[in-house]
Amino acid sequence: MLWSNMPIVRTVPFSTRWLAAAVLALMAGGCGGDARVEPDPTPLAPVAAAPVDTGLGQIVGTAPAVTRGVVSIVLLDPVADIDVPLPEEVAVMDQYGRMFNPGFLLVRAGQTVRFTNSEDDLHTVHAKDSAGESLFNVATLWGSRYEYTFDLADDYKVVCNTHTEMEADIMVVSSPYAVVADTDGAFALPDVVPGIYTATLVRGTERHELQLEIVAGRNELDLTAL
């Protein structure tokens, strides 16, 4: 990137009332008067920044709202292969109040989940896949952490062996774009590579699919009819 040493000059719109007052002041001054220029109290409108064209798509959508505790999950799978890096942040599932927090995590295959214990109580983190096979079973003391990378897409159940009322779910997906809709069904997916996709709406055990094209800029997606 080249940087210039030239000063940046910004033009700011001004009120015509200022200009008229200044002219009157100059006329009065030339005739020996004592006119003063009063500032215009009208605030200047801010200069809006031009939107940045990234060439990516921004999705604003609506899915069915939460009913009987069942949320809507939206997955986007491209028809053509694309390279979307894994999220940089580590997903966290904590233990406090004798609960897993949050009780549900949505992560991509290959993403690491960090399990922590924020209370002075002995817990365990026991994760099982959809077939009931145990992936790991570790004890967690207060202030401890344990990290595990989920490489395979599946639905995983997490339990605490010392407190059987503690349960949580982790959904691992291969889709490069995935989101849990809000309670009212609203969702957003930023920075989506344009192209043809299969959108999958997941609600509990139900799955509905729709093929669509994502273009650069704003895309509105209504999945309430699926």
C-alpha cells in the first residue's frame, strides 16, 4: 500500500445563512458599521462513509421462530468447492450452577471446543457421538480447562457423570456457513462467497433443503415456508 505525504483536505457543506451573514458583515464593515456574524446553530450533517465493496454476500434471513424449545439452524453448502477458513476463536462450553453453559454449541468440523469449570464443584465432561460411542471422559476441577477438536460432523451429547442432570449438545457440521436463528427466527450470515448453495433448515429431527444463488451485496432469505 502506498502512503502519500500530501495533506488531506476535506470539504464540509456550509449553510447559506452563514454566507449571507458574512456578506452583510463585510458591507457593514465597509460603511463603518459594527455588524457581527453569528454562527448558524443548525448542526452540520455528518458525511456518510461510502460502503466498502468486498465482493462478498451478506445474508439477512428469516426462519421459523422457536417453538417448544426447538430452534432453527441454517446451513449453507456450496455446490462448487470453496476455501473458507475455520473460525479463529475457540468455542467455549463452561460449567457453573451445575449446568453446561451454553447448553448447545454449533461448530464446524475441525474446530476446537474448550471445556471449563467456573465453580468450586467437581464435574466431568463426558462426550458421546450419535451412536453412543464415548469420545472422552475427563474430570474438571474449578478453574480447569480441557480442549478437544471435533473432526467429524455429527450430533454429540455431553454429560456430567457426577451430576446426571447436567446435559448439553454439540452439533458439528461440515458446512462452511452455519448459524442458529434467534428466538424470533431472524438470522444473518456475513461475508459469504457468491455462488450456488444448498440451504438446509434444521429443526430438531426435521431437515428441509432449498437451492439458491448468493450474490455479492445484500441477500434476503425467507425460510419460513419450508
